[in-house]
Amino acid sequence: MTPAEIGSIVRAARRAQGLRQDQLAGAAGVGVRFLSELERGKPTVRLEKVITVLDTLGCTLRVEMPWGEAASAVAASGEEAMDRSAAPAGGSQRPAWSTE
């Protein structure tokens, strides 16, 4: 998926919810300029802000990897990170790279 495709999705979701850019920006805690750049597909936007905007719209971001050595290595490193930190009370801990 390209930055332009993500921007188109954000714009479509915002419009479908009847929100202006300033309304969504305020709800997500980002600037109108950032949101405008995101919707235009600027490739250098900050990922954590993109995820915040998507969360505000009720959208999720999912990353899928093809199976193979690279995917196994990433999964293993995520498991190691989970093993090094205590799980939260009453629940399991998500890998650091999970957005769901």
C-alpha cells in the first residue's frame, strides 16, 4: 500500500463520517496541516500520527508478512520482547509491532 492509497482511505473515511479536516484533526490531536499532507499522500508523515488518525476514524492498520525466514525472525524478536517485559495484570501483552 502506498502513502497515496492510505491518504485516499483517510479522506474517504473522514468524508463518509461527515467530518471536516479541522474536526478530525482536533479529535485525533494532530494539526490540520498534518492531516492535509496525510490525505495528499505525503510519504514522510509520522507513522504514530497516522495510526492515531486511523484509530480516531475507527480504522485499523494491519501489516502482513509472507511466511519465510524473515517473518519468523520478526515474530521471534517480538516474542523475545514480550518475554523481557511483564504482561499487564489480567491480560496478555501484544507484540510491540501490533496495532490491534
